[in-house]
Amino acid sequence: MYFCGMLINELAKRTGITAHTIRFYEKSGLIQGKRDEKITSNNYFHYDEATVEKLELIKDAKSIGFTINEIGNLMDAWYSNKMTIAEKLSVLKDKMQAIDEKISQLIAMKQMIGEFMETVENENC
């Protein structure tokens, strides 16, 4: 079977994701390239438009705080249609709650640092 797709450098240019990171995602099982069976002189992988879409999803999911493991589970469920819309919304709501908790923790840490700064300033340390 002949497969015509883009090589990793073109994929990197199209998505803005480095070739190194794309290889990492491939090793993590998030994406999968295909070899052109007619070419036996190299081990190049070729990537299709579906891979571009998956990389965009990965980039978006990472930007909102999903871990690689969470992204893998999410992609498996999303692309295999194993999740209902309600289940997908539940996953997103859970992540939003985790982010809210993290924000609260960061605010508390910032307040503590402010208090430490005041202590140091008042004691002339």
C-alpha cells in the first residue's frame, strides 16, 4: 500500500511543534506515523492530516494543563467515540475544577511569600 503524506519536518512547520516533540508524542503513543512500503531505503515516517488535527488537540490540551497521560486517555476516548458528550463534558469540568484548586493554592503561596517579605523588611534582615 502506498502512503503519501508529509515528513516530520513539514509536520513540524505546519503545527509549530518541534520534530523532537513530535517524536516524543509518537513514542508516547499519542500519534502514529506510517512508513511508505514502496520505499525500503529509509525508515522515514509519513504523517497525514489526521495527525495534524491530533497534534493541534495535544497542543490545546497541554496549554490548558492536561498531562501527557491525561491527553492519551482523552484522545483514546475522543477518537474512538467511547465517550458520550456528557462524559466529555465531565472530563473537562473535572479539569476545570483541578485548575481552580491549583489557582487557590498559588494564591495562598503568593500571600505567604508576601508575608515573609514583610517579616524580612520589618526585621531588616
